[in-house]
Amino acid sequence: MSREQYQLTDAKLVNNLFDLIADGQKLDGITVTQLCLKSGVARKTFYRHYSSTQKIIEGFLDNSANDFIGILKEAPVRAFYNQVSQILLAN
């Protein structure tokens, strides 16, 4: 599997998990089988990426935190304030 395919599959799993949660399902009630069917991904492929649905959330939070730290390191204070404001207003 190429890096691009891996990232595309990963994005499908993350996005579909959040879709299921947005539809009112609780994380602990979402099965790997259910997520795989919604994502069009084989269970074997799922387990190449994650050991559980909870690990998807952990990975997402880790990536988000790393992105945020990257913004902090690169942006001057005013630009940082503007970016944070935009993020908060978007949600």
C-alpha cells in the first residue's frame, strides 16, 4: 500500500467515525465491523491502521495537538491570535 493510499484509507476511517458519532452513536457502541462497512475498508486493513476505534480518536487528538504546536512555533503573536480566533469562530 502506498503512502497516499494509506493516508486516504486513514482519512476515510477518521471521517466516517466522526460521522457515526455526529449521527448520535456513542464511541463505545461503534464496532470495527460497522466502521469498516461505512468506510468501504476491510477489517484487516482497519487493523493495519488502528487497534481499536478509540485509537482513531487518540490519533486525531495527537495530530491536532501537533498541528497546534506547529502554529505556535511558526506564527507571530498577532497572526496566531487571528488563526485561533478563526478556528474558534468556525466551531
